Amino acid sequence: MSAVRLRISILFFLMISAQVFLRTIGGQEQWHQKQIAGENKSLNLINSILIDHHMSAIIEYQCVCADHSMFGLQVPLRRPSSQTSDVIQALRHALSNDRSLIAQRDTNGLILISDRSASQDVLAIGIHQVAFSENEQYNPNAAIERVLQSPEVQAHFEENGIDLPLRSSELIAVPRKDLPHLDPEMKNVTVFDAIQLILQKFPQLAVYRECSGRSGRRTVSIDFR
């Protein structure tokens, strides 16, 4: 009789443990989805302002590393109350709830939205030459991935403990001569220069994110929205 009770107790314990495990996984999944939705909402608002003004920009910021994912820019932005011809003014209004983000133009006229806490070392890496395949010439995210695979960038990543996140698959443009595309190669550029050159052909929002894990290693992501 005691053996039967023991079996029932073990079975009951396993059932409770399974329920707790599933609830934990479900809670984590909901948290992930909430973080992604919050970040996308903010980036979409910034992108809509840029589209309205026919402009491109680079945004760089620190984010959170969690379970092999990167999350950031969770502060709710403010939608401009009225149409303004000044894109910097519109962006600063949108970002006014987060004092760490600054919108400005660089000397070449490119809009930069910078997090004061974000480091600049990856953007400053110099690259002697990077050659693009035909598909990479027509797809900005594939092109920047090729830039980040260059020997100079990989050497810097190895020396400084930097990782790249797994990139999810996406729809790619089929090469066609009437579509915008990059030249077959870039020479003597920094990572930042490469982003600028890509934006010249594909006007949109370039997003640079970085986070530090518990091990002390950093994860860096660059993508075009």
C-alpha cells in the first residue's frame, strides 16, 4: 500500500513540476514578445518620421541580453503633435521621454540618434576591402553581415570578446539592374563608413545595438529596418 502511495506522490510531484515548468516557459515567452513589441513600436515610430521627411538615420543604443536575444528601446516615444519640416526637431520631440538618446546631424548631413552609454569601437574598425556577392549588393542586411565578417572586424571581435547574434532569415530582393544596389566592393572604410554607403543606396533606418552578458562578453547587432 505504501508503495502505491509513493508512486502516486511521485506522479503528483512530476505533474506539478511540469505545470510550473510550462508556466515559466510561457511567462518567458510572453516577456520576450512584450519586449520585441515595445522595441519595434519605438523603431517604427522613428522610421515613420524619417520616411515623412525622406531621410535616413543611424540609431545606436545599449540594450539587454536575455536568453540569446537582444532587447532595448523600451521607453515610450512621443508622436509629434503636428507636421514639422525640421526632422531633427521631430525626432527630438519623439525622444524627449528618454534623455539618454540624442538626435543630431553629422558633418555629412547623416542623422545620428545616439545613446551616450553605447561604445564606438566597433563602428570605428577600419576595413581594407570587402567584396559583395550579387545578392549582397541588393540586400542591405546581407551586405552589412558581409562587412562584419571581414578579417579586421573578426580580429577585433576575437580580441575584445564580442559576439554576433543569430540572424533570422528574411525576404531578399532578387538582383535586377533597375533596383538600387551597392558597388561590388568597398575599400578603406570603417564599419561606420560602410553603414553610410549602404544608407545612400537603401535610405532607411540603420540600427546598432550592443549588450553585455554575464560572462562579460558583448553582443553587437547591426541591421536595416
